[in-house]
Amino acid sequence: MTEEIIIAGFGGQGVLSMGKILAYSGVMQDMEVSWMPSYGPEMRGGTANVTVILSSERISSPIINQYDTAIILNQQSMDKFESMVKPGGTLLYDPNGITRHPERKDINIYKVEASMEASNMGLTKIFNMIVLGSFIKIKPIVQIENVIKGLKKSLPERYHHMIPDNEDAIRKGMEVSVPVQLLS
Amino acid sequence: MAETIFDPNIIKDQNLVYKRTDHMKEKALSYCPGCGHGTAHRILMEVIEEMGIQEKTIGVSPVGCSVLAYDFMNVDMQGAAHGRAPALATAIKRLMPDKFVFTYQGDGDLAAIGTAETIHACNRGEHITIIFINNGIYGMTGGQMAPTTLPGMRSSTSPYGRDEATMGHPLRMTELVATLPGTCFVTRQAVHTPGNVRKAKRALRTAFELQTRKIGVSFVEIVSNCNSGWKMTPVKANTWMEENMFPYYPLGDIKVPEKID
Amino acid sequence: MKELRLMKGNEAIAEAAIRCGCDAYFGYPITPQSEILEYLMVEKPHERTGMVVLQAESEVASINMVYAGAGCGRKVMTSSSSPGVSLMQEGLSYCAGAELPCLLVNVVRGGPGLGTIQPSQADYFQSTKGGGHGDYRLIVLAPSSVQEMCDFVGLGFDLAFKYRNPALILTDGAIGQMMEKVMLPASVNRWTEEEIKQQTPWATTGKPADRPANVITSLELDSAKQEKVNQKLQAKYAEMEKNEVRFERIQCDDAEYLFVAFGTSARICQKSIDLARAKGIKVGLLRPITLFPFPKDEIEKLAGQVKGMLSVEMNAGQMVEDIRLNAKGKCPVEHYGRFGGIMPSPDEVLKVLEQKFIGG
Ligand SMILES: Cc1ncc(C[n+]2csc(CCOP(=O)(O)OP(=O)(O)O)c2C)c(N)n1
Ligand code: SF4
């Protein structure tokens, strides 16, 4: 089993930390993992993305241009990564701020109103955890218990009081994604 | 607010009191909103415009957040390797003594890796202007400690605050170069309020005018903010600067040349 | 205690340094490797092991601090990225000349000049052919995973001390910034004063009455003696070539074509192999782990087996020269490179192999 994922959006949306938690969840399940960020000044308000690979085998290339799943959180990333989803793969996106919705016919498409849900919950910071929740519902590669363990591992001690909010957000995310297009 | 408060009809020539100098290129600045670099660029270019010396000016940009200064300043410029700007400026001025030559450098560039170049250009008394933006941190590389970082101040390489016992003391480079006979005008300014902007601009004007007297380096420090590196809002950063940076780096002239009549 | 963690390559280097008994780190911030210094500052190694960490005023200062620390028989290291490593070349040449064991990490970014902060392998020539002035070599280790970033710190020090020679970990921004699982080794103590005197009797540890004063220098004005110094260095490099060649063979046994790649490129090629084999093309990968000493014999042997070799590098064609030299014409050797911080993709690499050798 190998799952190759790209998570892409604006810097500040928690793209990198969401990838990190996902990677840590994989570690908790004894999987091989890699987390490869875009780095540099791009991070200042520009776009940020991270490639996460979870696998039961040794991971060959951490650098890829074809993904099983693309998690897309802004328009630039939609423009860049929609075409890079493998045929039969999955695209999950937050429609907030998206002006051109995905058009591919050969992939599964889901959307999650994560930014709306996050502001409804009064917790904009856990936006990324809602997205993560949707992902693990759609692709149950990692169990939620392991995601929580991963969360603990990747959050510095001083933020541990925020874990319950994060957990709520993940569970929320598991409920609120909607399929837009499913391949039969 | 529903209605617009901006009335486009007020844009008329007779209402114009201030505009962007065309000595700044028409390009959006790459600095974080609220950063002092942008203001410093603008007044520098205004001085060059007002003196009418665009054709006679050559600038040297550093490595740091202002590495792309040549994208914004509409004069001939050279990009130096990290810290070496005063060496480049030396050569430019020696080869073209009638030009106005300046460097524009951050604190890491000027006071860490480029200390030797700074001191020796000042000590040789090169007839150049050195503009030193002191924000107490390495902005470009993501907030590491600079030689000018204040005692106890946190940065990514002084995560528990600058410990003077092991990391040294904040370097007052400006006072240091003022002791060298090769400098003719040494001053410390800021650009966070209109009043300070005016003063800083006057200092830059003096610095450039002094180049024609060929009496040595004119050195203008601008104490500035780095809201990204300090992890503060721009407004907070400015207050913090006033409360913490200015006591350590007091504003004002440190060395002025004798008047000639 | 051994410990499993998810870490960035840069952080793994820093943690490994603390754990392997490193005495000091001197460095100057530069992207994409500043995490090494930052991690060390957060970890307070002074409290953990007594290790000294200092942010120097420049890379010139850093490498000279390393020279002096090594001269005292201490395990000292520095790290930087391409522009900073260029600044260190003079100091490195002095370290090689004075036969000082020390460790340097170059997290390469695209050049020339200020270039880009994105990953590159364009410093291969500089790293493997000397780099500074004079006839000298560094021991060059090329990790291709975060685990190896960790492991090669200890290995680098071991080799450096075994041969009294600077060792270099040549990596790039991709591996430096990437997170993978890493099994951290158990901590070993730093050498005691006594051990230092025993291990490095040549070091300037303070002259006791019963030995002549030790001098660390690379100067020998008498040409006849300087030639001897050089011959000794060359003999040492020959010894390394005999004993220290390291490489990994991946699916080479039945390979009809071969990728040769190190570091990040080697990871990419592993995926290309999977893609190729799914299409029935038998490709293997030779991954040099030591770039100096270079796996010359293995290249020659495989050149006799395969129909073609493709050197995949993130540069304009540097290692390919060493491959050609050692393939000795036994098979065609081609190069494929991307530069300026661009990394080739696995399918792109496969396409090039097909075009160059199979006619696709
Ligand atoms: C030889 C070399 N070493 C390190 C760097 C990385 N580097 C780029 S800018 C910089 C420091 C910038 O700080 P400062 O001069 O204070 O300017 P600021 O970004 O704060 O305006 C460093 C260390 C480099 N480009 N070259
Ligand atoms: S990082 Fe700091 S110095 Fe650089 S542009 Fe932003 S605020 Fe200015």
C-alpha cells in the first residue's frame, strides 16, 4: 500500500503542519513516511505545499508529480495540481475562494467547507484539522486514534491544551465532506 | 462600511501634494507590509531625484531582504555577495570618482559577515555613502540573531533570548565607525513617523552632498523594524522599537563635519 | 538510548551531532540549512553534553574556528549551503594541508552566485576534486535519506579521524528540508581530556615536559619537504580509495540499463526503476554513497554488464565525467540533468532513458 498525497494552499493555512500530523499518524501505524515541503520565501503569504507519502514499503522518491490524492485549498493550487492527480485518484478541496472548480472527469472529487465550518466553530486556526478529518474519512489509511497520537507528537508541549479542539475539528471534518463526483 | 469613503474626483493636479518618485521603479515592493525598508528606499530615491543625480549615482545592494533593491531603485546598481558591498563601492568610486556611490545594507550584511569590509572602507575614508538598515535581526533567512540583536531578545538562533555572556553584545557599529578618521558624517535615524522620515531624508541628503567634498565616508544608520522576524504586528513592532531599540541605539548625529563657508 | 523520530534531514544532522559526541559546532545562517544551527540553539547541547555551539560572524570565521577546534583534537563541525561553502574553501584547504579531522555539511542550493535556495547537486566538482587550492581531497559522503543524514555524522567523524582529513556530507535542500523516520543512535560521551590526548597525540592540547611542542600548520617552505608532504597526502587518499568506497546497488543483478545517481537524484531514480520495470524495462541503480572515494571498480564492472548508463544529476553533467572515465568505453554513458533548483521527476527520467538508449 502506498498513498501519495499533495496538500497545497496559502502559507498560514496550516498546510505544512497538517502534512506533518498526517505523516506522524503514519509513523504511529508503523508505516514508512516522507514529508517534503516547498520551502523558502514562498512561505510568506504565498503558496505553500507539501508532499506526504505513506507506505507499507520503503519509499522510493519523495519527489513526485503524480498523486493519489490532492488536497487543494486555494485557486493557484487548483490550477497547478488538478492535472497531477492520477486517473482514478482523489481530489479534495475547500470551495472557499475557488473560482474555477475542478473539471476532471476521471477522478473522484470531494469538497469540504472547512473554512466555513471552522469559523462556525469559532476556531479559524483548526481549519486544517477539519480538512484532515475529511481526508481520513475518504481515505481511511490512518486511524483517528493514531492521528491524535500524531497530533500530540507534532505539537509542542505548550500547545497541548489545544488538542481537544483539534480532535473535535478532525471529527467534524469526518462528517462534513461531500462527494461531488464519484467514479463507479 | 457600505458606502465608499473614497471620492475618485479628488484626483486633480491642483490637489496633488505628494507622489511616488519615478526614481522608484513601478514595481510592487517585496517587503512585508509595515517594514521600514520600503520607506528607506523611497526617501533615498527622493534625495537622488531632488539632487538631480540619477545619472551620476551607482548603488550597491546587499544580501538580505533588500537583495532585490535593484528591482525597486531606478539607478544603476550592482548586487554584492553577502557583506562585500563596501568593497564593491570602493572600487566603483575609485574608478569613477565623480559618481555618487552608495551601499544599502542590513545589519547581518554590514555588521557580521561584512564587518571587515565596512571597517576598512570607513578607515580608508572612501568617499561613499553607507546606508545601514538596523532591524536587529536577519529578516531574509527567517529571523536568526544578528550582531545588533538586543540583550535578551529572542530569535530563531537565540531561542531563549540573546545571552551576552555567550553570544556577545549588540554591536553599535555606528558609534564604532564614528571613531575612525575616515568617516566624515555619522548619524542614526529612523523612518517610522513622518517627523523621523523628514529627518532621515535630510541626513541622507547631507550624506550625498558630502561625497562632493571628498572627505570620507558618510554613514547613515536607520533603525528599523522587522515585524515578521520579531513576530509582531507592524504597529506593535514600531512601539517595541521605540521602547527597546532606541534606548540602545539612540537617534541623532554622532559625528558631523566642520562647516565650510 | 536509541529513539525513533520524524525529523527533517537538517534536524537529524544536528541531533546526531549531539549524540555522537561532537565537541563544537560553528556556523552562520543560510537557507536551506539554518535549521541545523537553530535546532542546536534550541536543544542547548551545552547542558546536554557540554558541546559548544556558536553563531559566527561569517563562514570564513566558521571554518577557521573549525580548523582551530580540530587542531585541539576536538570533534568539530560546521554546516552551510553553497555560497557559504565557497567562502570556506580557503579554510578547508588549510584543514586538508594541516591534516585536520573535521566535518563539514553542504546543503547544496542552485548556483552559480547567489543563485536560488532550491535543491541542487551543482557542487559535485567542488566537493570531490578538492575545491580550494592545492592537491587535496575531502572524504565525501552523499546521504539519500534522513536516516543517512543522521548516520553519516558519526561515520563522517570516524573517517575524518581515521585519516586525519576533513570529511564532507554533501546533501541538498530537498533532503535537508524533508522529514522521514529516523532511528537516532544512543548517545556516546564526548572524549575526555585523556582520550583526546591518546587519540590525537598531534593536537595542541598544551605541551607537557615529556613531549616536544605540537604545531598545527600547513606551511612547509622547503620544496623537497613539501613534496614529501604531498606524497604523504596522496598515499592517504589512495588508502581511502582502497578501503572506504561505499555504494548501494539497487536491482542491478539483472539490469540491462543502469542509472547512476546520488542523494536526491538516487531517490528519484528508484521510482523511475519501478515505472520502468512495470513496462518490462530492466533498469537498475548504482548509488555512490562515497563520492570520494568514487566507486570506480563497480562502475567498470557494471559497464561490462549493461547496454547503457544514464547519470542523473541536478547539475549540468559533473559526476558523469567520473562515470565515463571508469566505464572505460565498455558501454555508452549519457547524462541527464536539471539545474537551478529544479528536480527531475521519475517519469521524466525514465523517458530520457528510453529516448537515449531504447529509442522511444
Ligand atoms: C555567504 C553567505 N552566507 C549566508 C547567506 C545567507 N543570508 C542571506 S541574507 C542573510 C542575513 C540577512 O540579514 P540582514 O543583513 O540583517 O538583512 P535583513 O534581511 O534583516 O534586511 C544571510 C545570513 C548568504 N546569502 N551568503
Ligand atoms: S522579513 Fe523583516 S526586514 Fe524583511 S521585509 Fe519582512 S519585515 Fe522587512
